[in-house]
Amino acid sequence: MSRAVSLRGEARKGVAETATRSTFPSMSVEAVYQYSADAPGAEFRELDDVRVLIDVTTMDGDTIAAGTEGTVVAVWKGGAAYEIEFPEPMGALATVKAGNVELTRQPT
């Protein structure tokens, strides 16, 4: 039984890898950014680097200090709030209202 489950997991992994490669074959982050859709009315878009202006709490309950930089990974309600990923702790995510973030860098 465990061997069959293992093989199915390996098969799924191969399908996901193939789908990813065929969807964006050797496309850089910058190229994906250029072709990403803007959210109408949003100040920022996905992949923008931003800085939080207040302390925020991640989905896991960790506190991210004001001034910490992260990357926008989702835009909510046309830019009313943003899902931001922070480097520490690894993969930390927080939803932050628009007025509590500022742009640090846009991919070129």
C-alpha cells in the first residue's frame, strides 16, 4: 500500500513540474511581472517589494516589525489590502491594509 501511495505522489509531482515548465518556459521573474495583470485602482501589484509601516501579525502569529521589507504576493479587493510574504520567519505571510505599506522597489 505505501509503495502505491508513493508512486502516485511521484506521478503528481512530475505532472506539476511539467505543467509549470510548459506554462512559463524559461521566463524570468521580470518578464512574468511585465505580463501580470494590474488590479484596477491598486497602488501595488504582485511581485512589488514593499515595506510595512506598522507592526503586523503573520498568519502563524509571528510579529513582523514596522520597517520590514517583503514582497506582495496577492492583491485583495482592488488594492484595499495586500498579502505580503516576508523572508523571516521563512515564508511568513500577512495581510496588510493599503495605507500601512509603502513601495521600496518594482521589478524592472
